[in-house]
Amino acid sequence: MVENACVSLKTVKQFVAENPAFTYGGMRKLINLETINGMKSSGSVVRIGRKVFIDTNKFYNWIQTQNGL
């Protein structure tokens, strides 16, 4: 059973539109390297079929861990 947690999923295009500091190509590269850079283990990338979503809360937490914050 899944807990009813506050999950904020956005497509890559939606995420980039709301966060202009990130480019579409840059996000795609991060997603393609998710097993190497730790995004997969953080759970910030969610796949449903062929659709790729960013869990924004987990993504921001992942960014903070990359910078040692």
C-alpha cells in the first residue's frame, strides 16, 4: 500500500518552463545519466510507461545533496 504523500510530478517540459535555470537538454542529460549521478536512487525521476516525470521535491533534495548542503 502506498502512503498518501505530497508528490509533485512534472514532465520535463513543465519543469523547465517553471524553472528557467534548467534547460531541456540539461535535464535530459541528467535523466540519461541518472544511475551514475544518483538521481535514480533519490527517486527524483519517475517513469510511467514511456512518460518521464520529475518529482520536484526529491529533485531539489537531490540538488542539495550534490552540493553538500
